[in-house]
Amino acid sequence: MKIQFLGAAKVVTGSSILITSNKYKILLDCGLFQGSEDLEILNKNDFSFNPSEIDFLLLSHSHIDHSGRIPKLVKEGFKGKILCTKATKDLCEIMLVDSAHIQESDTEWENRKGKRSGKPPVKPLYTIEDALLSLRYFESALYDQKIKLNEEISVRFRDAGHILGSSIIEIWIEEDKDTVKIVFSGDLGMKNKPLIRDPQIIEDADYLILESTYGNRVHENVEKRMEKLTDIINKTVLRGGTVLIPSFAVGRTQELIYELKQYYENNNDLDTFMKVPIYIDSPMAISATQIFKKNSYSFDEKAKDIILSGNNPLDFENLYFVRDYKESMALNNSDFPKVIISASGMCTAGRIRHHLKHNLWKAKNSVVFVGYQANGTLGRILKDGAKSVKLLGETIAVLSEIYSVEGFSGHIDQPGILEWLQGFKKKPKKVFLVHGEEDSLNTLSKLIEKKLDMSTIIPNMGYMFQIENEVLKAYSGEILEPIKRKENIKKELQEVYDQFENLSSQTNKFIDDSLLEKEYDTLKNKLIELQRELLDLGMILGSRK
């Protein structure tokens, strides 16, 4: 068996890992490279494998640096299955089409420019038609449901707590009657984030592929992030300025909506003029917010309680959604205090670049970064203190105040990673560190080896790790003794039925021990469906629009 790292190796973009067994090829993620020109040029390179030979693509979540080359993969011959959670599938339906639109628009602009200098026309990486075609290969799975892909491969998606639908992926591969368990963390989120549940603990793995975005950082106090953000907003409002918040359309924007709702609705003594309009100026963010509402069964318990009380956690009085580009332009022509939340989160594309062009040079305004800014991006350049930047063909002075509130990060920090790793009762033989810049990777590697006594590897792009025969024979830790397994099933089923009884008066007819054990997944799925329907109803009743 071989594991090859084809993206997000010593960089924080382009996630892609190829697992090759004796009979099958599995791809973990197929992300777009974003950031510097040197990275983005990699998107145009041929895949280092034949796409038609990939049997399964397991997708951790919908962010473009994890999903963005899927249309290219399908365009070049992939015919297998793409497995992910339902929320990830729903989000990809808008995100991949939006990515294709950007590819087409950028190519059109490049060809107009190239034509004047005599350059031959170029084609987009993929088109909207390619993106729509790729969606046909998606199949959704439920969290915690172990799925048998064939006689040799099983997978399970666990909640990664990063964005809606994000997953830690567990993979069991059997070769020559031996089983190896590989765990791919995807992107892990911080504990106690709003809306989203905490990352689930994984107890065993033979090999772990672990994200390391903030392996050398400690996030500021999470509880104080809203205090810091609202202080910035109020300070800017009092001097008549506008607050620009570049935000990822999926995940971060919805988190901001949720937190701002709590702030404005729970501060009754706030003067009316301080409740400034909050504009969500991103068509994709608006569509993503609707998908969040449709997948509210994935929310944490606090958000669910808000829904069941008849309230909508993603809506409030001074919140406005802007789809039409003319309305977006009008925001820059108005001088009243406001907050504009717009994509993209790293300022690499989208409407935020227009807002920055019209507002950066005004000293009364503020720009607040609430997420990771990769090397080479406009966001990183501004965050690092640039005095002027090139925007849409013009040089713009940077006179606005620039802030960073990292407590909103969607990625787990160094202490969080170490805490999550402590959940392994059976330590992995190797921990592959990916999705991080070199300083982050090196710092985290030393800490994991010193504090947790786990062996780590930092792979280069294209690095291949071959599992030798003696490793394949190692016990994977998955198979339990029959009696213990039966006891665990009964215990977990009892917990399921305690919840089930609260939702349905029909539960009693199912309580038969032999049936419970036989129909575990079926009954658990029924509970999940009932919970989802109830929460969906709550979202509808709690909406003011």
C-alpha cells in the first residue's frame, strides 16, 4: 500500500492525497492551489495519476482548497464515486459552480489582454458545464455511519468541527487478510465554536494524516473575540466609518452572523444609532447561509435550542443580504457607518476587492481579518503592514486601520491539536503533518514527538510512503471481542432510544434486543432524520423573512 502527498504538503492549499492498494486507488480531497502565482500554476499541471483509474474520492469538506479541482478531475476521465457528507455535497453545488464562473471570467480577461499582445488564447481550467457534470458523481453519507465500499475498503465520516459538513475520514483497507486503518483529519476546527459541533475524538489509527495550519500558534482568547470585534465596529462607527470584513463565504460568514445576532439582541442598552446595518455582500455567502439553514441538524446543541425555541440563529433585525451587483456598488457610494462582510476571505477575488479599492484610502474606515491569510495573498500583504497595494489596476494607499481577530479562525490551534491527539488510545505508527507552512510544521512536529511520543513525518509535495509487509500485519485496533462489542452496541442504542422517545411516541414497538442489534444503523438513521425534520421546521417558524 502506498500513500502519496500531491497537495497541501509544506503549503496550506491544494489538499490532495492518493492512497493505492493492491486493487484500488483512493483520492482524499482534490483541492485547488490558491495564493502565489507559483502555487496557482500547479492547477494547470496534469494530474500525476490517471483520473480514470481513481475508484473513490473521499472529500473532507467543501472549501475550494479541498474540492476545487474536482471538475478538472471529472473532465479528465474520473468516473468513480465522490463520497462526502450531505452538507458538503449541498455546499459543493454552489461552490464548484462559483469556482467555474471565476475560472471562465479570469480566462476571458486574460485572453482580452493577451490578444492585444499577440498571445494565443487560453482555456479555463474548467467551465460551469464541467462543474455541473462533476456533481453527478457525488454521493452523501451520514456522520458516524461505517460504510463498506467493497469487500476490502470501509470508511466513516466523523465531525471535524471546521465548517458545516466538514469531516475527519476513517479508512479501513484490507490486503492479504491484514487491515490497516488510515485517519485523515481534514481541517479540524476549534472547540466551542458557534453553530458547529466540536471535533470528534478518534481513538485509534495505524497512520494519521494531520492538518497543521496553526501548529505554531495559540489563538487569542476565544471568549473575547466578539468583544474585540464589536469594540472595533463601535469605534469605527463613532467616527463615521465603514468596517470591511473579508470573510470566507462558507463557514466564517455564518459564524459572524450568529455572533453578531447574539450581540445586538442581547444588548438592550445599546443606542439605536450603534445598531448599524450589517451587509452580507456575497451571493455565494447568501446561498451558503440558506444551505446552513437546511442542514441545521448538524448544528451544536445551543444553536438547536435557539431553533426549537422558535428563533432563527442566522437572522436579525439590522442584517441585510446583498445579491445584486448594483446594490453592492451603491454601498461604496454611501457614506453612512456600516459593516460590509464580503468574500473572498483572503481578498484574492470577489466583491471585497472593489470595497477595498473604494475604502482603504479613508482613514476613518477599518479592515478586520477574521481568518487565515496565506502567503502571497492580498489579505496577507495588508495584514503584514503594506502602505499601498495594487487593486484593479490602481495603486491604493492603505490609510484605514487594519486589524486581525484570530479567535474566529476555523482552524484548531497548537494547544487544540495536542489536546485532540491525546484522545488516541492506540497511537498511530506515523503522523504525517500536512496543510501547514514550514515553520508551523516543524514546530508542531517537535512538540508531538516530545510531548506525546508519536513519530512524525513532514512530506514534501509528491512524497510517497510505502507501507511494508511487516506493518500491514500489525493489529489495527478496530475489531473488538464479540461480547464487548455487543455490550457497546446495547449501551449506544440505549442512548439513541432515550433521545428517540423524546421525538416519537412510536418508539416502544422497536424495543426488542435482537432487533436493536440487527437494525442499529437503520434505527439510528431514523432518529437523525426525525431530528433534522424537527430542526428544519424550527428554522422555518423562526424566520422573519
